Amino acid sequence: MTVSSLVLRSKQLEIDAVRHLAQRAALVDVIGQLIQGLQRERGASGAYLASRAQRFADMRLRTVEEVRPLEARLRDVFAQHAEAAQGATAKTLSLMAWALLGVESLAALRSQIERQAMTAHDTVAAYSHLIAGLVELVFHVADAAGLPSVSRLLVALLHLVQAQEEAGQERALGAILYASGRSNEAHQQRVLHLMDAQERSLKVFAEFAEPALRDQWERLQLVPGVAQLERLRRTLCTARPGAALDSDLSDTWFDVCTERINALWHLQVGLVQRLREDCEARIREAQQDLQDSRGLLRGLRDNPPQRAHAVDRFFDMARAPAELSTPAGSPHAGEPSSLVELLQGQAARMAGMEAELEAARRALNERKVIERAKGVLMARLGLNEEAAFRVLQKTSMDQNRRLLEVAEATLSLPDLAFAARSPQGNTPPAS
């Protein structure tokens, strides 16, 4: 094994890594399309059942027919990524299997809906459970990225997908309420929670997305449908529990929510396209670097130093890069003049990449910790998801601490600390 062979192998592995990322971007694209289809099917199915089959019947059947080809496409993409050459991890394959299990359960779920053998609430929960597995797969892909620009795009994409799912759940629950013609306090609280969750997800998206995509989202906030959605939200969330709601507004609600979700979807399409373009640019850059490195190494082998001081200069690691570079008037000015400079440049580039990656890792880790803390509160105190988050949020405000710090403290507490708490407790035990 020689230094030159290691340098060239390093470049080739970098190219392979970016190619795998590009393939994962294609996987994310297909998953995103299926998620969007299932979200429409969920909303239409829930409203269909809530209205006792009086509304959304045609829309439900139409969305089912639109989703079926996406299910088949997902199977094909999963089969491609399961091949050994694609480098899928055990965790990736496990999440793919879980998602496929959910897809296979759709036929039975649709049959129950057709026979009106399920409640609207249970239907929305069943679809949400399936979609959650697909979102988790997207999260895993984002967590596995190893390039700074790609990592930032994936973090933005992950939170955009999360916001879109939260908006989809809001559409489904609001459609149930309007289609049923009756307010329900539990569903109203869930809608409020989902509105808050969307804002949090979109805040992270804006932090990591490129300026053009952020500007696009801000412009979308000015369309007339946004104001209409806010009015419908206010009507829905301020109604007294059990009060009558205008069922004719169910179609309007579904349409304006769909407009918002479609806007998020267009952003997602743009992000995936940008991700692919970034991967392609990285591959071209790495291939050029590989070609340049081969030429450099070949030149070094063909033209060894003729004098001892030239050898000393070549191996003098203490010299500044300017001293090791080719003179400005040389035919090869601007190109690496030694293996030392090549290695130094590669090391500096890797150091810069690591700093960029750290910001992406922090965002992903924060989401992981908060989700785990919510799960702990749900299991130990018998809370639902929105109540568990409110506990963390209230504790964060009461103690003037970051939400992440409260979540970390919650995870560090032993089971005994929760033993005396009631499900109605407003704060977790002090840490």
C-alpha cells in the first residue's frame, strides 16, 4: 500500500458516498410522493366517515386510485435499495420493512372504511401511524448524510416533510369536525397542537433552507387562501365543545388546507431537486479532483527531485503552502505542486466540512431528544403526544430553560421520580 494509492482511494470513496446520497435523494422523492397521496386519502376517508358517507365519497375513491401506483413504485425503489451494492444499513432496511408492512395493511384498512366499520378518529390514527414510519425513514436518510451542504438540505427537507405531515393531520382532524357538524374538545386541542408544531418545524426549515426557498415560502404566506385558513381555524378552535358547526364548510376547509399542503409540497420538490443538483455537482468536482490527483502523482513519479535540497523542500511539512506552490509564471500555476500540498488541501477541506456538519447534527439531535422525552412522558404519565409536549414547553417557560435542556433532564430522571405524578401534572419532576 502506497501513499498515492491511499490518496486516490480516498477520492474514489468520496465519489461513491455522494452517489449513494444521490440514490437516497431519489428514495426520499418517492417516499414524499406516497406520503402526500396517503395524506389526501386520510383526510378524505376521515371526512367520509364523519359525514356518515354523505360527503367526500368520490374524492376518497379517486385518491385511492392515485395512491396505488405510488405503492407499487415504492416497492420497486425499496427493491433497488435493498441490493448489497447500494450500501443500505441494517437500520435503513428495517425501516423499509416497517413501511412496507404498513403499505400491505392498506387493503384491509380501505375495506373497513368502505364498510364504515371504523370510526373517523381511528381511521386518521391508522393512516398517521403508517405515514409516521415513512417520515422516520426520511429522518434516517437525513441523519446518515456526510456532506455539509447536503446535510443542511436534508435537515431542511426533514422538517419540511414533518410540517407537511402536521398540516395533513390538521386537515384530516378539521375535516372530521366540520363534516360531523359538531365540535369536539379533544380534536380541537389536537388541531391547536398541530398548528404550533407546524410553526416549529417550519422555523427549522427556514434556518437550514437556502434563501431562495425561504423567500418562496414567505411569498406563499401572502396568498388569499392563508387568511381564509386562519378564519376557518378560528371558527373551529373557538367553538364551544359540542357546539354545532356548519358542515358545508368541510369542503372549503379541505380545499384551503390542501392549498397550504400543496405549497409545502412544491417546496419539497424544489428541495429534492436542489439536493440532486448538489450531489451531481459534488460528483463532478470529486471526479475532477481524482483526475487532477492522478495527474499530480504521475508527474511526481515521472519527475523525481534531482537534488537533495529539492527532496528536503518536498518533504518539509513546516513550510507555508505559498513556498510549496508553483511560481505564478509557471505553465502549471494554480495546480498542486506536491503531494504534501494535496494532502494539506484535502485536510483543510475536511475540517471545514466538519464544522458545517456539526450544525446539521445539532438540529437532528435536538429533534431526537425532544421526541424521546415526549415518549417518556407519554409512557410514564399516561399523556397523549400533544399533552406531553405541552408539559415540556410549560416547564421550559416556567424554568427559563431551553426546550432541549428540559428534554435532556427528563430523559435523565429515573422511573421513581415519576411514580407519584398524576396524568394531570403540569410539569415533570424537577431535576
